[in-house]
Amino acid sequence: MIDTENQPTAEGIFTERHTAYRFTTESVTDTELAHLYELAKFTPTAMNSQPLRITFVRTEAGKQRLLPLLSEGNRAKAESAPVVAILAADTDFHEHLPELLPQSPNARDGLAADTDRRAQMALNNAWLQSGAFIMAVRAVGLDAGPMGGINAAGIDAEFFAGTSLKTILVVNIGHVADNGSFPRNPRLSFGDAVSLA
Amino acid sequence: MIDTENQPTAEGIFTERHTAYRFTTESVTDTELAHLYELAKFTPTAMNSQPLRITFVRTEAGKQRLLPLLSEGNRAKAESAPVVAILAADTDFHEHLPELLPQSPNARDGLAADTDRRAQMALNNAWLQSGAFIMAVRAVGLDAGPMGGINAAGIDAEFFAGTSLKTILVVNIGHVADNGSFPRNPRLSFGDAVSLA
């Protein structure tokens, strides 16, 4: 488990850690991945739907299947990461609703009949979970490098053929190397991003 | 600023706080909203695009415009919250890229020509930012109550007519009341949500 003495603060996971592009050779343990999921799973979702599915790629064979499906500029980043997480939305998440939302016994059947609404719910909520997942990676003391430059259809075909999973994002995970982050780019000011009513 | 002695831990914002349905009358200060944005703004996004736009509704007049546009079951929740945040995606986020992504001087023009890709990028990344936003609310010591049951098109018409903003989610913000949360619903197990490759 985490060293509570050196546990990151809630504020620090926003302000102190940022996107990592190169990682040290230090491995990520099974215990760390389990701990990461134990935090990320609590992210709130509509109807407690939890559509996010995570594939932790960490074998050499797994890496060789994934690397060609990343944009060229992203391959060296993923190669240096001890774990590369494929984040996907399960468009058949409704099958779990009897267990996840026991107070609404008709929720599964309602969504079974509406594939468009279900697919949209799956994608929206999996993206929402992805944002909190990145913060959970940092909360367990690891660094994250999310990458949008991917061949999502290719990853679906290689890893999720015959399933209801749709890849949305790939996140490198490990311990950032010296100079393994770029300086942060500017952020929108409060006045540019926020209104009051 | 935050009381560092009682600052939430990174782990605690996942495990200890959860969705709030009823709030105390304690107000949320300008300083807290500014602090919240100072954390949330650091969420990583594709091309540093930062499409999320936030409208903090906290006047009585603002509440009266918003409440009829929430599903009936959500109105009392929002009424009890000192601040209700409308989260929206700005589909014209590309106009800020010369400032936000100075190393890619052609990024704005490339996206200007591709409205479909831009709208999708705006929505995906705003949803991702929303997940981290909920965690940022908790990181500043407040409680969050995200609500999917909204009339998004109605909110767009009432608050964002003539703009490029598309509402995606509404989040109640304040201090949770006694018994203002329901017990947590079950979460998927590691084995149900995670695969290894």
C-alpha cells in the first residue's frame, strides 16, 4: 500500500504532477495497479453505470501488439512506460445494472432497447471516468501520460474484437524520468473559462 | 486559501467523499471558486485544448432560470446547493490554440476547417475535464453532486444562445448536509473492469 507519510495531497495531484513523456525503468507493481483501481472505481457516473474498461498492457508481447496502433510520435513514449493503459467504453454496460443499481430494477431493460442512447452514455461516462482515472494514477504516486494520438479502430480490432468495447484513450503509467515532462503549456484564465450567473 | 492542516488527501477525495444530494446553508466563497478553478485548470487535454467552460449559478435569478431545465427529481437537489455549476464544451475552443499551444502554430487553422472533428474533440475532452473537475471540487474541501438528468438543449438556449457552448453536465456544489448522501452503490470488481495484456 501507499506510504502515507509521503502520500500526495489532493491539491498536489493537480498542481505538482503533470503529463509524463518518458519514464524510468522502475516497474509498477500488481499492488499499485490494484490500488489505482480501488480509487478510480469510486468516480461517480450516471446511473452508477461505470462503463470504463481498463486494459493494462505491460508484457513485451502486449506492447508489440499496441505500439503500431499509436501515432508514430507516441510510440517511444509508450515504449518507455512500464504500463500502458488502454481505456475503453463498454457499450453493453447495462448488463451490469441489476447489480450496480439495484434500486432501479428496470434500468437494464430500458437501455437494452435503446442502443444509440446507451452508446452515448457509455462514451460520455467513460470519458468522465478517464479524467478522474488520470488523477487516481497520480494519487497512488505514479505519473500519467495520456495520449490521444492513437488508431482507436485498430486497437478495437486487435484487443477487443467481438466485444462491446470501444477504445477512447491510451495512458502511459510509471515513474517520470528526469526531464521526462515538458514545461506546462498555458492555461485559460478564470475569466476566459468561467462565467457567473 | 485552503487550511493545509485539514487538507484532504489525494486518496480521500476518491474514497471518503461521494455524491451529495442535499447541502447545508453554508455558502461557497469567491475564493473557493477561484481556488477550485486553479486546480481544475491543470487537467491534461488533447492539444492542451481545454474546451470545458464553467458557469457557476449562485444568484436567486440564475437558479430560477436553471431549475425548470433540470429533471423534476433533480430540482430540490439543485435548490439546496449554494452553487450549481453548468459544465459545457466550447466547440470553438480552437480559437485559443495560438495562445494555449504555441509550439503548433497551424493547429487553429487545421481545426477551423474540420467542424465535425472539432465538435467531437470538444465533447470528449470536456467530459474528461468534468471527471477531474468533480475531484477538484472535493480537493478544495467542498462536496459535489453531478446530475445527468438535465434538459441540455434547454440550458443551451437559456444560457448559451448564439455561442459555441454545448451543455454536458450540471454539478451541485456546497457542503453536504447530514444524511445528504445516499449509501454508495456497488462498484465493479477489478476482475470485471480490468484486463491484463
